[in-house]
Amino acid sequence: MDKISFKAKLYEINKWRILRFPKQYSEGLPSRGMVMIQGTINDIYFETALEPDGMGSHWFRVSDALSESIKADIGDTVSLIIEPMKAWLEPEIPLDLEGALKAAGLMEQWHAITTKARWEWIRWIRFTHNPATAEKRIEVACSMLGAGKKRPCCFDQSRCTVAAVSKGGILLATD
């Protein structure tokens, strides 16, 4: 796949620094769902997981460290050259999920599934604004992993699953 070059503006949504891809550049990616990419932003190398925005494009959270490295902040336009990665970056396990997996003796099963499957479990669990629903999903995930299931079912993977910056699976407005 060819590298994709474009410019994009940094936005803020609920105190998160967000870089949302213009839709025409997301169309060159291999999936409407989550995609791993590598490339440069203002000539600084980075790798990240792109979250779908629920409307056919993608976005990612720009960390404080990356923002400092690229010398850009909210409102600034940055230059990107990216390409999809074949390998999946390891997700950070949310503490509540990790605790439940450890308590249930399921860490071995967790590490036996693919990295992509681990992302799918995390995305399914966090795809709610209701903490009680997230707790229930963690219980269900542990039960299903314990029974040998490798992936969650029945959720639209092209939706934004980060509740802090979305509503109804759609990234909140950036303009």
C-alpha cells in the first residue's frame, strides 16, 4: 500500500487533543474499523492505533509527549505521511479489566488470543457511557474467555468506542 500524505488540524474534545483524518485520506486505509499506522507527523516518527470516527474516517489522541515533539498544539495544522502496519500494537489493558482477568485466572487465555482480538475486547467493553454496563461487559468477557471464546460478537467495529469523546458511536464534533 502506498504512503498517504496530507495535512490535518489538531482539535480538542473534552480536554483530549485529537487529530481527525480528512475522510478522503481515511478511504486509502485498509479498514473502516481500527487500523494500526506508522509514519511521520511534522517529520517526527510515530506509530499509533487509529480509532474509527463512526462516519467513515479515523482519528487518534495526540499525547502530550507527541504534541511537544511535533511542536504543535490545538488549532495547529500538521503534516502527516502515514502507512498502515501489518502488525497490531499491543493495547494497554484497562485496570478494571486486568484486575478481573487476574482474579479469574484468565491472564494466560488473554495472552493466548491475538493482539487484534485483545483490542476488540477492550473496544467492546469501553463502548458505553454507563459504568455499570462496562462492569457487566467485563464479567461477560471473563466468562466468554473462560469458555474459550476468542472475540466478542455483535458490535459495529466502524463506530468510535471511546466514550469520553463520542456519543452513539460517533466522534463528537471537531469544528
